[in-house]
Amino acid sequence: MDSIISKLSEVESAAELIVQHAEEQKQILDEQMKEKTDKFDRELAADTEKKLSEIRAGMQGSMDSELERLREESAKTINAYKREYELEHERYAQEIIKRITEV
């Protein structure tokens, strides 16, 4: 009977050691998983920021090009109106005077 109790005690001790070892391994695995998750999150955030920066730079370049194009177009239009005024302002003035005096 003592031998059965002794064997049961050994089995219980072994089981406790196995459970303790499993808990230690679980703790280690939890820490490793947290480290991997944190590393993944950092890399993902860095990659996302890099891609956003590239997109912003591309958009800024496009906006700058479009703005320059619009400035040039506006300058051409203003110059065309100035040339037309220089060439035709006498005729415009005479037409205005003619309409005023016809009334």
C-alpha cells in the first residue's frame, strides 16, 4: 500500500513539474508572440508612413505642376487681353461714345 501511495506521490510530483514547465513555456511563448506582434506593428506603421509620404510627395508634385500650368495659362490670357486692349482701345472708346451720343 505504501508503494502505491509512494507511486501516486511520484506521479503527482511529476505532474506538478510538467504543469509548472508548461506554464513557464507558455509564458515564454506569450513574450515571444508579443515581441513579434510589436515588431510587426512597428514595421507596418513605418511601411504605411513611407507609402503615405510617397503618395503625398507625388500629389504635391502634381499639384505644383498643375498650379504652374494654370499660372502660365492665366498669364497668357492676361497678355492676350492687354494686347487686344492696346490694339483696339481706340475703337472701343469710339463705339462707346457713339452709343452714348445716339441716345
